[in-house]
Amino acid sequence: MLKLSFANTRQMARIGNALATELRVNILALLEHKNMNVVEIASALDVSISTVAANIRILEESGLIVAAFQPARRGSMKVCSAVFRDIFIDFSFGKDIPEADDLHTYDMPVGMFSYCIPNPSCGMADEKRIIGIEDDPSSFFLPQRSNARILWFRTGVVEYLMPIKTPIERTIHSIQLEYEACSEAPGHNNEWKSDISLWINDVEVGVWHSPGDFGDRAGRFNPQYWVTTGNTQYGMLNRWLITKDGTFFFDNLVSKTTLSDVLVPETPYIKIRIGVKENAQNPGGVNLFGRGFGDHDMGIKMTIRYQKTTRERYAPQG
């Protein structure tokens, strides 16, 4: 799901422009259920190929679709797929938008893990090459691992220590975690399921049931060398929100685990662990995507929202 708000007016304007014509809306409707090439879209909508190509470019620039060239009988064809199934627009304005000082965001590179247990098939890669030797767990302990932009393992876990420093007279209102992930199969397999767990400070907050290891098209941000490998190409965005009311996956309440269950007082970090439990029903591994790989140009992103302490918020005036 794509969430738009007045906190990012540039993104809202870009998406609004992309949806400003009926033709582009119809193109998105076609791509809701399957990937299609430009010729197929033009035939389905009864418009010229050049018109479709021009509008596909606008949708690509907005981030609503991704398109990649794939081999065809004669040369190559441009295959398009939708990135989001839902778009939510938050029209709250002004006082409901938290001040910039109330939000602290950290984007941790996927290679900057503090602990890991990687079991084959496993490996890491940066924007130019595989790091170390593929399927050799010892490669995860090389100094070059900090440059990794993608990592994968069939079983095991990976942990990150995210910094936390609560401002004076503030308390934590919520913690949001975002990352791109999918299952891990040899090469890729779009039907390869995996139950991928998330832990915060050693407390399991939820399990995401990954539907597959995706390689049917190139990821939006993949380096060219990776596109030609035939390996995993992109994942799906995971967004977790932990509040006093529980744990949410996007907008769905999935657990009664609250902030008070996971926060450790006077600790300068939050431990984030992602992996597959040994007794998982679908132990199908993990791919984690960082900047320069997949469909979302980000690492392990944590956003902490703070609020004024009760004493300050409700102090009498005058």
C-alpha cells in the first residue's frame, strides 16, 4: 500500500499527476491482475503503442509501476507491472502532522548487521559483485559485508542495533519499521513460501507470510549486472507499527504486543532481528534488499515518533 500525506507534498503532486488522465488509470487497472507488455496494453485499450509508451514513462517516473526489458522472439519487449495495489491519502493537515523534531528516522544499510546466523543457500552482494563466496557463511563476517546492498539465507537470522535517544521531555509514541523482503529459493521461485519473523529487543512481534522469491522481472533499482544473473530481483515492502495499542502490519492489527512489551529503559539502541524460526511451517528463507536493489530504495528503516510528556502537554496556561 502507498500512503500519501501532506507531510510529503512533492510525492503527492507526482502521484496526482500520474493519475490525472483516464488512460493512465486504465493502464493501472490492467496491471492489477497480471504483468503486460506495451503491445498488449495498447491492444487492450485500443490506442497506439507510442501513446502507451509515453504514458508508461510517466507512471514509471511516479513509482506506480516498474517496467523492464525481457527477451522476445525478435529483440526484446518492455514488460510492465504494478508496484502498489492500494493508495491511501491522509488528508489530515496542520496540527495533526507531527513536527519534524518529533520524528527520528534511521535507514540502516542491510550489511551493517551486528549479528547473524546465515545458512546456505546464502550470500551478499554490493552494487558491483558478490561479496566473498556464495553459499559460504564465513563471507558474512568479511569487512566488506558493510557494503552489502542485498543479502539472503535459507535459514537463520540477522540482527541490527538501531540507535535510540529520546529527547528531553518526550516519550515514545510509536516505532515504525520498514524493509523490503521475500523468500529465498535457489535462483528464484515466485511460489516459494516463507514465514519470516520480526523480533524487537528479543520479543517476537509478528510473522510475515512471504508468498514467494520473486525473479520474474527486474527490480526497479537493481544494478545491471544483477538483472542478468537470474537470481532474486525484488521483494515486497514490510511495514510494521508498534504502539500502545498493539502491533500493526500496515493498517491491520496483528498482535497485542505493545511498546511497553518491547522497550528496554535506558538502553541506547533497539535490537531488530529478522529471520525464520526452525519450527516455522514454511521455512523458506529470507532475502533482504537495501539501497540500489529491489523496488524500494531503502535499507532497514526505523522511524520513531515522539510526543511531549503528559506533564508538558497538559500544563495549565497563564
